Amino acid sequence: MRLENMLPRQLKHAIDENWPLLVPAGCIENHGPHMALGNDTILVREVLDRVAERIPCVIAPAFWYGVTGYAVSGPDEGTMDMDTDVFGHYAKEVLRAFLEMGFQKILVVIHHQGTGGPEGLALQRAAGQLMFEKAVAERGRGWWGEHPPETHGNAFSTLRVLDLIRPESGVGGDHAGFYETAFLLYLRPELVNMNALGEEPLPWFCTRDGDRSEDATVEEGKRMVEAIIGALVIELSK
Ligand SMILES: [Zn+2]
């Protein structure tokens, strides 16, 4: 269920039942001539909508405006880039508000540049800071306690940042090449125009040996996306 569509009573039920909150993170970025600019955010949102059909959870509105470093294009080709620190401060405020709503398990899910990219690191920093601040506020200095964390709860388990593609899924990744094109072809076919790949010149990331956008198919996308969903469901069920 998407948070923005919920009634207050539905939110209260989700909190009482300890449903996890899943927060998609992404960006607006050029993905070649054939794919939608919002691909990285759209992939996360579409996958999480399907996860929500299998386990009870709430899907938050996405972090749409992210950090790209203009890695693949300038703004004239559709990429937007936010200052990393500004993004991190804003993300921290959003995550703080989710904690104040009462969610006990919040997972930010990112595909764009992974958890180790600047946006993923900014989100991890925000999450870590919030967990420290929460622990001190609730339990005071020395909050780590006199007993092991498993006896009073791991302070960091409330708020985590996860890669959309779990290693256990066995699925690879790229930028607008075979993998991402196949994912989007399966999830949102109307947002891919394979005919545009006939236009020249194509960017390098669409034409690499063994990883060409034009080789992507709906069938391959379905197989890989199902593996991604399966691995996420197992991770979120822990
Ligand atoms: Zn991408």
C-alpha cells in the first residue's frame, strides 16, 4: 500500500501491526535515447509495489531528486544533480518524520549507483545519525548498555539502506544497457522505445560488447526482475 493513498486509520493499523516502511530512492538521469529519465526511481517503485503484493508493507513516496554528479550527461540531456550535503540533510528530515510516525522498521531501497554511491552514502549517513540520536534520546548516554544488543534490540536495525538488486538474486546491473533496458521493458514497456536505438550515435553504455541495450527482451526482464523481487522478499521477511 502506498503511504500517500492511505487513510489515517490504515496508517495506524500498519504501525500497530509493525509493517515495514519501504522508501524508494532514485534520481532523474539520462538513460540513453530509448529509456525514461526516471528509470532508476521507477524500477525501485515498480519492484516494491510487487513486493507489497507478497508481504504486508507500506511504500513511501520516492526520493525523486537525487545525486548524479552529471555522470552520464548534462541537464540538456535530461540529468538533474542535487548537492550531496543538501540531499543528505533533506533525506534525514524525511526519515526522521517517518520515525516520528511510529514506523519500527524503515528500509530505504536504492538502485541508482548502489548503496556505495554518493546518494547511497548520504542516505546511510542520515540513517546512522538518526539512529545515534534516537538511542541517546531514548536511553541516554551509555545507551549501548551493559548487556549484548540482542537482549535490548539492535539500534541500527530500525533504519537501513538496501540495494534493490541483492547479491543473492544473481542478477547483474548496468546503466541503460542490457540489464536496465530489460528490467524496464518488463515493468513499464510503454517507457522504453527500442526503435530509438537505431539512431546514431549511441552512447557507449548502450553498445558495450556483451551488454547491449538492443539485446534486452521482456522475457529476460521478467526472469531477472522475479529473482530481484524474490531476494528482496526474503531479506525483508527477516
Ligand atoms: Zn540506471
